[in-house]
Amino acid sequence: MSAAGRRRADAGHTPAPLRAAGALAAELLTLATRLRSAGTLQQALRHVARTAADVTASPQTAVRMLDANREHLLLAARRGASLHAAGKDGFRSDEGFQGWVVSHDRADLCTDPLADERFQVRPDMSWMPSALGAAPLRGQAGVIGVLTMACGDGRRYESADLRVLEVVAALAEPHLEARRLAQLAITDPLTRLPDRRAYDHQGPAAVAAARLAMRPLALILVDLDHFGDVNNHLGYEQGDLVLCEAAARIHASCREEDVLYRWGGDEFVVLLDGATRSEACAVAERVRARIAGAPFPTEGRALSISASLGVSTLRADDDLRTLKVRAGEALHRAKRERNDVAFR
């Protein structure tokens, strides 16, 4: 056999471990490329969650980041179904298995959750994992978050699975840290949402990207009804609690790819990449129903709050300003009825 023939034969008999290593290397290289080109922290976080799920063959992965006070781990991105039926977003930074990983700055496995004292069973859990793994995400000043994986089919993670998760975390860390620091400068300190400066920076890019890809884009304006009465009668501290709860309810009603901004006061903006009119109106209706659906807890009493919403979709001659102007016109119509959704 010729040398060329031997090389072809050898190529067709690559040992399985080498093929697996090659596939893993390709996934990690793709992640590195995507992280370099990610325009926002949220995009980078979704890439990390997706790659972690793929390379560990996990049905669920999640990235949680520490808040500015380092007191809570907030859901930043998830792949797969939530463990919690209610979609709980916040955990204390020292709470549960993932809190242990953060506070000890050490990756670890939880291969028998019911027997592991670090794991907390909650009444709102929608499924019970058979095993979990978590790796800390580190920045300049220490741990900034945690990357987790979970499975519920009886599988037990092994040390090799955890090592792969750690590699994904280590590869992602410098990109997440750089974007995290940049985002802190354009984040509303009360609601922890991107603020108006973030909207002014990211919105035109979202419009340009939608045009380039010839895909739809929608915008929703959300305005709390009679919010001034809350501040006037209960004070600004209680008003801040209502704003934070409203932000959480709006975020929980949006799709994963939507970006929610606090525009100012009691007004919020949602940019919905790829959303048609019907899809955007469905999101707006979910927001309206979730806000009005249950009283808002405040000190000493529960308040019934509603919101009015205006929806618009990108037209051929639109820019970000005209898109928002039409949403504002729709919002003005919705405010006539209160607790309503209007499209323009």
C-alpha cells in the first residue's frame, strides 16, 4: 500500500477517544469564536449555556451571576427546562448546592441530590435531578457566578464530565468578565435591568441586525397604571419594591431571546428579536396578565397593580426612534382603558 493509501486508511480508523476529543475541541473552538463576536453579555451567556449542554450531554444547564451586592445568584441564561415550576430567578449566594460551589470557589458534583445536604428540595420543583455539577465562574475580584449542569434520567455524572464543565467555564470567564464590567456601567441599580443608556447603545444594532437578516423585530412599551399613587401614598421605598417586582414579572413573561430595559420611572421597554406581530402581542398579553394577576406585596398591605402596553413591529422605513414612537402611540391608546394592550 502506498503512503497516501496508508494515510487514508489510518484516517478512517481514528480511535474513538480521539474522535471524541476532536469533537470536544471543535465545540470549544466554536464557543471561543462566538464569545469573541457576542455583542452583549446576554448573548455570551446563552452561548455558554448552550455549549455546556452540548459537551456534557446535559438536558439542562444554567448560568447564574452574582448581583452587585454579591448577595444573590441571578439567572442569566438557561438551556433546557427549569427545575422550578415557578421559574424562581434569585437564590442567595450561599444557598443550596450552587451556593456551596460559589462560597467555596470549587467545582463539584452532586451525584445523589436527596442524600446530599447541600441540595435543597423545594415545593416549586417541576422535576427532580438525578445528578448535578457546578463550576465557579471567576473574575478579577473572585467568583462572579456559577455554571451548572443537571440531568434527571438516572445518569450519574463522573469526574470527566465535571472537568469538561470546568473547561467551558474557564474559556468563558474572561469574555463574561469583560462584558459584565461593561454592563454594570449601563445597568439600572434598582431593578438590575439594562437601562436607557444600554437601550440607546444596543437598540440601533438590533434594528440593523434584523434588517440584515431580513427577520422581524418588535418593541413593547410597558407603563404601570397609576404608579404615582403608590409613591404618594406609601412612599418611594415601597414604590421601589413595586418596581422591582414588576420588572421580575415582565422578565418572566418574555421569551429567552427578548431584552428588557428600564426606560425610566415606571416605564419599561422590551426588544423582541425575530418576533412577528402576533408573537409580540402574545408576549405583551402575558406581561399584562402576570402584572394584574396577583397583588404586589408591600409593607403592611398588598396592592393590585395593572399595566398598559403598546406594541409595534419594524417596518421597511423604520429606525429605532420611529419604531418606539409608534409603540408610544399604541401605549397612549391602551392607557385610555388601563390594563390593556394596543398595537400600532
